[in-house]
Amino acid sequence: MGSVTLNPHWTTRLASDISELRLFAQPGLVLATLEGTGEVAICSGEDGSELSRFTVTGNPSLRPTVYHEETNLLFVPPSEDDVCAVAPESGTIEWSAAGSSTYTTTTDTVVLGGGATLSAYRAETGSRQWEAVLPSEIYRGVTAQNQRLLVEVGEYGDKGLVALDATTGDEEWYYRPGSL
């Protein structure tokens, strides 16, 4: 069996131990939560230099963090109750909203949710476009497809699939196995 030797392209030192890393191929960013500080460092994937840093209340988690290319914003869940939109070059928190997860983005919208609620916000400004209450809690996630959001809801023996209009949040249909 052969072996491969990997050499680092760059190394960097941060002021604190790292508790979590997240890599983004586009736009070439590395995010690192700094142990016990509530800070997230944003570094260049090209040379490792620290571009910016932002601080949140609590213990930030980088999963699920989503990058929105059209606005050049990162959507980071700093706690279990909200998501903030961060400008990677400056570390400025542009806006924040209630939601435990960032599920998906479209050209100008970010979809946040938690429990049995989904909300769509304008990615650039944070103004809420709509909110939808689902038949049961979100199970796995949300997929954007052809102006429609497909949401897996429920758990174990009571799962279903809900289709929402991506621009209005209106329910188009709800399928539960055995419901036909």
C-alpha cells in the first residue's frame, strides 16, 4: 500500500484554542470558533490571514452556517434561538433574526426555521417576507426547487413532506405516507 505526504500550504495562529472549524470553498473562507470566548474568526483560505472577527452571546456553532453569494453574507447560528448575517470582510453583524437553523437560500432570500416554523427573510436587509407554520416539526431540512420549498416534517413513523411556495410561504401540498 502506498502513502501520501501532505505539506501545509499555510499555517496561522489565533489568540485562543479552536473549538470548531468550517471551510467554505466559495468564497475561500475558513471560520473558527474560539474556545470559551463567543468569538468567531474569519480567515482567508488562500493564505490563512485573519480577515475579521465577530463576537456573539453564548457559544456559537458553525453548523449549519450558510454562505449567500449574491449578498456576500454568512448566516451563522450564534445560539439555539437566532441566526445572524455577517459580512466576512469586516465581521459586522448586518442583521439577526429568530431561528435555530439556516435551511436554504435563494437568489435574494434566506430561509430560517426552528421547531415547526419556517420564515423567509430578504438576505440583504433582514426584512421578513413570510412565516409558515408546518403540520409538525422539521425533521431533516429544506430543499429549494423550482420556486418551491420541500420540507421533511415529523419523525419516525409519522413523517411527511410539505411543499411551500418559495415566494409566499403558502402550503401547496402535504404528503404523508398512507394518506392517499
